[in-house]
Amino acid sequence: MSLGPGYAHVGTDPFVRPAKRNERFGQKLLAIFLSLTIPTLLHAQAPEKGGNEIQVWAGGGHSVPGGTKNTGAFNAGLRYGWVLTDPHLPGLLRGRFEYALDAVPIFLIFQPANTAFGMGFDPLGLKWNFQRHGRFSPFLELTGGVVFTNHNVPTGTNPVNFMDQAALGTHILGERYNVSLELRYMHVSNAGLATPNPGLNTVQVRLGVGKFFAKR
């Protein structure tokens, strides 16, 4: 049955066919996007027993109550870590233990009297890597070490000090490199090497770029 010369069937409508082509093109783009991103997520590096971590990091912050006031800090360094265990503990606490070392060749303390430049070393790094959630791998960390500066820190005390630190942060896992973001509390004091010993307490934000190497 003919509906007249003015009627065009939907299957041959010149406006419908481009729309269908655009829809198919959009579906192909989505498939390509998923094929590129899903393997990246599946192969994102994460802490594994027997693996290692290497990282370059930098952080800075300002003094908080409990020690010397009006003082800032900036430091940067290199980390190397060993993931020593399989997952342990139940629920939200489940994770892996890592031991790490930090070399700190850049250490600046901004004091009212002067700016002290130095370098440090953290031989004790105790890190708990919680189970990953997608691309996020949170961690809790305690570290200890020593710092040597060209001026007394705080002013009028000693150029050799010890560092105690605690940090809470997360790795953002990637296919080639990981980014870490953390909030860190650092206590610096001379442990009685000089008098007085008012100490210095700072809260810092630290950013790192690195990767985990899986056990081969």
C-alpha cells in the first residue's frame, strides 16, 4: 500500500541514518576507552610481599603548639622500601607491613633568626599498607632518624637533632607510577645533647612519586 510520494520510510530517512552512524561511532569510542582504562586499573602497582618501593618525595609545613613557634620546614628525599608480609589482621585493619629507609639531602628550617640548611637520614621506617580500594592504597607510617644542620635548630640549642614522625596518607596507584599524598607530624629535638631542648613540632603535607616493584 502506497502512502503517497511525500512519505519517506524511516529506514531511508537521510536524518535517521547519520544518527545511527553517530550512535555506532560513540559505542566504538566507549569500547576503545574501556579497553585502555580497564587494563590500567587491573595492572596498577600495589604493595605485594617480597616487592620493593622506590619514591622521590617533598614536603613542607609549619610549627604547631608544643614546641618552638614561628618556624617552618621543607624537606625532600628518596625512599626505598621492602614489603615484608602477606595481608594480616581482619576488616579495615587488614594490610601488609613494609620497612623503609629515607635519605633526606634537602632539609630547610625557616627560623626567625635564620634559615638552617641541612640533611638527614631516616633508618627506621615502619609502614602499614592497608588493603587497596580501587586505585587507592592507604597507609599509616612511623619513622625515626637524625638531621644535621648548619645552624642550631631551634636557635640557641644544637645543630644535631633527632626526628620522630607519624604519617597518614594514600597511594594513588597507576600503571607506571604511583602518586602519594600524606599528612605528616614531625617532632625534632636534640634528645638532651644540649640545653635547653624546647623541640620543634610541625605538621606537613608531603607529595611523592614512585612505584612498587613486584617480586620476580
